[in-house]
Amino acid sequence: MSHDQLPMTVPAEGLPARVRIHEVGARDGLQNEKTAVPTEVKAEFIRRLADAGLTTIEATSFVHPKWVPQLADAEQLFPMVSGLGGVRLPVLVPNLRGLDRALALGAREVAVFASATETFARANLNRTLDESLSVFEPVVRQARDAGAHVRGYVSMCFGDPWEGAVPLDQVVRVCRALRDMGCDELSLGDTIGVATPGHVRALLTGLNAAGVPTDVIGVHFHDTYGQALANTHAALLHGVSTVDASAGGLGGCPYAKSATGNLATEDLVWMLRGLGIDTGVDLGRLVATSTWMAGHLGRPSPSRTVRALSHEDTEEH
């Protein structure tokens, strides 16, 4: 990749110097694929992502294969990548059984997946909101007792396909509950992509007021309405320095029909690079990795940056 294919760096005031990208392509991205991706290809994908400089790569989910058949190979996959030096490999654990399976394989970072709304808790977990939170409590406690780092995902933070707008205080209550039960980190999910920048700032301000510090918050935006980068920028201005993204823009949510498109890691890196924010990611290697994965999936990457840069590469040669 030539230097004229990178944005000019013009730093802006009031932004973090470094952002940790929480790469979700291998888990969130692949869990929605119609065809099962071979385990070896997933392992190679994770290795290539690490080689591109990503230091947090969500590897898989220890969920019952009946619910997410695409990730039924968690037991086989995790040992194939667990030796990657200097890379954090969080895994999703839906319950104590999943936690036990993950810890037995040496996982040091786990995540639970909660919802900010009643309807999604019922659709995704078949429980009320409070019931679902009580299910996570022993999982978080046992994970912490085992010395694992625990992330709490909160889906539907900005809108729900069944309930519409989600009151800020309801989201704050769920986040506070997860924090109180011991989650080290929270990821605020805009599962159907309806957030806008002012909404993002208001939720972050509300969380701070409820005693949830900015440095334990990550953001997870979907680009359904083209708002993911604008919303990320709003979060950065608030001081958030952990951003979830998916290589090549893979994935959505299997339980929310209107959820499309995670924020593409390449699009995020392009913006951060232009702002002079360090990520440690080699954009050329990352684009090559997503292009390689798109070949395995049999369709082009939805990431604008991947398309723009791979198009320029073909024009050059």
C-alpha cells in the first residue's frame, strides 16, 4: 500500500492518543454466516488479524451449538490460536457451562451478553431482563474467582426493533447492575444502528453520573443508517478509548432482523489514522486479510475502505 493511499494526519483537540480496537470479526462477524467456515480458516483469520497488529481479537463463543451452529467448533478453535503472544483472546460465555468449557481451555478473558430491553432479553435469552441479569451473576463471579477478565456486552442500548427508543435510565440501570456484579468492562451495543452522536454523548454522560467511569466503557456501533463512525467520534470526544469493530464489516446480530453491518475495522482505522490516533494496526495487512476472508465467504467485503484500497491496488497493477 503506497503512502498516497493513507489519509493525511491532522490531529484534533480533545481525543484519546491511543484507541484499543476490540476486533469482533471472528466471532460476531462469522456467527451470522449461512455457510459454516472451516475451523482452520477461522484460526488463520485470527492469526492474520494478529499479524496486522490487532491486540484484542474475540475468538469465539462457548454457546450451545444449537443456538449458534457456526461457532460449534469453539473447543477445536481456541487451542489453535491460544498461543498467539501478546494478543488478548476474549470469548463469549452464555452461562456457567460455557464458562467452564472456556476456562478448561485456558481462556483468560470472557464476555457475557446482556440486553438493555425486556423484549430482546426474551428473544435472545428467553428470560425477563432481571432474570437474565441474575443468570449472569454467578457466571461473572466464578469468572472473576478464576482470575479472568470479564466484559459485559449490553445490546439494544440505543433502540430496539420491538420497543423502539430505549430510555437512557434503563440502559444505565443495566450497565450499573453488570458493573456491580463485577464486570471489568462494558461494551455499549447499538444493535440496530439507530444511535446518533448526541444520543451517544447523553448516554455516556448518564453512565458517568451513575458512577460508571469512561475508562471501563467500550462502544459497539452498527452502520445500518451510516452513523457508526460519527457515533464513534462522539464517543472518542467523550474520552472513550475502546472501540469494537469487525474486520471487513462482517456480521450483524442473528436475533435482530434489522441489524446489519458492524462498523468495519478498516473504516475505523482510516479515520483514527487521519486523526493521528495510534492503534498499532497496519492498514495494508488488515485490508489484505479482509479481502482474503471475503474470498472464503464468496462475496466482496462491505467495508468502504477495503473496497477503495483493493480497487486502487488493482488499478496500480
